[in-house]
Amino acid sequence: MSKPLLRLFVLASAAAALAVAVGACGGSSEPDYCSDVSELEGSVDELNDVELDRGAISTVRADLEEVRTEANAVVDSAKQDFPSETRALKSSVASLSSAIDQLPPAPTAQQVVALAAEVDGAVRSAQDLARATESACD
């Protein structure tokens, strides 16, 4: 086989291998964390929509469980690309969890206000991560 023909064969083989590799990716150009971020946004919105008062603590606890599960998934899938945002999310969700765990059965108004600040922190962290991933997830 002549050198030009061999070179053409090698290039054609490489192009075919690349086409197979790209086709095996499922055709989606979005990273895996995009769906995790989207699910987290929905759960954070639900948590943020709760009218905080003494009677809403059980609702916040239930919403937090979903937020915690989805935040863990986002942190696992996005920490390589967004380390500071995922650290902030993990920290704010842990702070919120701790604040809820420390509430007595009948919290005072001051404790509910403090909880609202923790909810706000978790919401902001999730929103910051969502904004950071926007360009990759459109």
C-alpha cells in the first residue's frame, strides 16, 4: 500500500471510530448534572414556597428530605465542574438540616425566623449553582 493510500485509510478509520464514539454518547450534549440541577430547582422552589410559621415545620422537614437527596445527587455529579458552588450548596443544606434538627416541637417565633434565614441560604446556594450551570445546560 502506498503512503498516500495508507494515510487515507488511517484517516478514514479514525473518522469512523470517532463517529461510533459520538453516536455511543446518546446524542445529548448536556452534562449529566443538568437533570439533577433541574430536579433540585423544583424541590427548592417547593421549600421556598412554604409559609414559615410554627405549624409549617413538618412541611419544611419533609421538603428538606427531598432537597437533601437531590442536593447530594447534584454535588456528586457537578462537583468536578463546579467545586465552589457544590461546596456552598452542601454546606447550606447541612446548616438547614442542623437548624431543623435543633428545633423543639413548639418553636418560638425567633427560632422560626432563624430557620427562615437557613432556608434562604439553601435556596440561594441552589440558585447560584443553577446559574453557574446555565451555559452547559441550555
